[in-house]
Amino acid sequence: MAKSMDDPSQLYPVDVANLRSHVAQQIRDAILNGAFLPGERLVELTIAKTLEVSRAPVREALAALEREGLVASIPRRGYFVIAFTDRDMEEIYSLRSILEIGAVRRAVERLTPQIISELQASVDALGEAIDQKRDYPTQASLDLAFHELICRAADQCRLYSAWDTTRMQTWLLIGLTSRTHVDRPSQPKVNHHRILKAMIAKDLPKVEKMLLEHFQDAQQRARRALHEFRHSQANQD
């Protein structure tokens, strides 16, 4: 005999955490894909209607993305995509320099054939994505994966945890500069290949020099990209 809808056994718990994670991933992807631009307001109601959910999981998702550093909350105004200042960029890239140079010093002494193979696979995957002209968020993700492997190879959980706090903001900056300020598209692959080659040779001074130059160049391109973006936005206003 069929059970009536009044029977509690017909009800199933809603996985709220899963819904919140799904909404957060949708918004995160939209930000990293450039659908939402730096400084753009994220309207809860509009997002909720688009995703066909209530405003509660959207609000919770935005709060989670604020903790990741992708959005900022302004009292009585709402949530906005993070709009980097020059100081923000200087802090992000100087912190990455400190952490990754510290990581590579440890990683060089801990290189195994397995780690080298993973690093090489990462370089190859980035090169393939560039050659196939895959979307910029994918390229940014693969670019960042190489640096993550170096930090993991350092085998120091607190160092990795500190590096991980910059992940999303770095991803956003890489994606932005990849779309606008890459003079040589194959440059990231070439840089990573050279860094890996020097790591295998255990030429630590060379690795440190290349990493530092890599971050300084990335910071300069990010600054130019954001300055031009602000200028274009001001002209539109």
C-alpha cells in the first residue's frame, strides 16, 4: 500500500552543506572566469534567482568566499568581488616570494623521482593547455599547481597552510593578467621548465633568483592590468 505524504518516512534530509558548497563553487567559477569583474557588486537576490535557490545559501556561500579572499563585505552595501590595491598585490607577491623560496630550499633536498615526475607532468600539462588555447582559468589553475607541488615537496604543513591562504587571490590575479598582459603566451611553461631544471641540478641560488624574478614580473603585469581595468571602468562611468 502506498504511503501518504503525511508519513515522515517520505521526507528526506536536505544536504544544506552540499547546496552551500555548490552555490559557492558556481560563484567562485564565475569570478575566476571573469563573469564578475573586480569591484563588481554581487547581488544576493539576483544570484539566488539565477541559481534557483533561496538567498540563505547564497549569503552563506558569499561569506565562505570572503574567507577565501575572493569577495569583500562592505557594511550596508553588500558583497563585492575583491578589488586589489597596489598594496594588496605587493603583499601577495612578497608573501609568495618568502614562502616559496623557503619551500624550494627544503624541496630541493627532498626531491625524489616521484616528485620530479609530478613536477614535470605539471609543466607539460600547462604547456599543453597553452598550446590548445584552453580557457584562462584552466591555465591559471595549472600554473598554480606547479607552485603548489613545490610547497608540498617542502614537507612542512604550516608553510603549506600559509601558502594556501593566498591561493584564490593568486589564481584570480594570474587569470586576469593571462587575459590581458602576456607578451609571450608560452612564457609560464618556459619559466616553470627552467625552475624545475635548476631544482634537479640542485642549483639553489639559480632557483631562488628565477622565482624572485618570476614573482616580480607577475606583480608588475598584475599592476598594469588592474590599472588599465580601473581606467577603462572610470571612462565608462
